[in-house]
Amino acid sequence: MRKFFLMGLSVAMFVSCSDGDLQIETIDFDSVSVQFCTTPQTTAKNILFKINGTEALILELQSGVLNKGVSGETVTTESSVPSQSQITYRVFSDDVGKNYFCDDFPPVDPVVIDEIEAQDGAVFIETSANEDNTSFVHTISLSGISFVTKSGERITNLSINEFGEVSTTIPTN
């Protein structure tokens, strides 16, 4: 009886199941272009995202943060995370596309299997007018972004310093 118990215990150790925790070592979106559903606006919140296969990095910029341009100058604006702007990292069950974020109702598949919101950091927006002064170009960078998983693990080894560029129209008077 004792042999069967020890044999059963050793088999159970080899066949044990994972607790389902997702292991995220790095978040890398450097080689992915920024996307959006509606043209960024200077007086509203803006949702920008980057998709890398089964992963997405979503940036919700606070209202008015893109409204800091002055023709002829380059202006840098800071928006703190999470008090002013939010950054969310999502992992999906399969490759995700732009329609997931842009459709009125997101598709049933792929399914979100993990979502982590940034707990700290800053968004820097460098704004300058284009050559003919018809639009502002906003270069968005992320700094010190720190995610904390459900298990309390902090992810800070991020490769997302350059989030991307977006343009807004210069209002005509």
C-alpha cells in the first residue's frame, strides 16, 4: 500500500497543472506602428493603440493634452500615468486586429486572457507644426512605465519608449 501511495504522489508531482498565471517578461512594441480609430482631436480624450500579434498596448491620452502646439516652436507636454493618462497592456487568445478596437461591438474572438494597467510613469508629447503650418505633429514617448501583475510582480523592463506620432489640424481663425 505504501508503494502505491508513494508512486501516486510522484506521478501527481509530474502531472501537476499550471495555476494559469501568465508570465510576462518584457513588453516590446518598438517595431509596431501606432493606430487609432478616429483622427486624434485636440479637445478630447484620444485612444491610441499598438498591436503586436496577440498583444496590444492601449494609450488613453487625457483630454486637451494634444492641444499644446504653437506655430514655429516645439513644445513638450507631460501627462502622468495613471492620474491623467492611462496605459493598458492586453494579451489575447489569438491575433487581434484594428477592428477589435474600432467596431461598435468588439468581436467575440479573440478573447482577452490578461489585462494589466500601468501603475506609474509618464507620457511625453513633443509637439511642433509641420512645414506649411496646417497641422501639428505630436511625437509620443513613454517613460518609467511600470505594470504590476495580479500576482504583484512588477514589469519594468519595457521597450516602449517611442510610442509613435500622430497629427492634429491647426485651427484656423
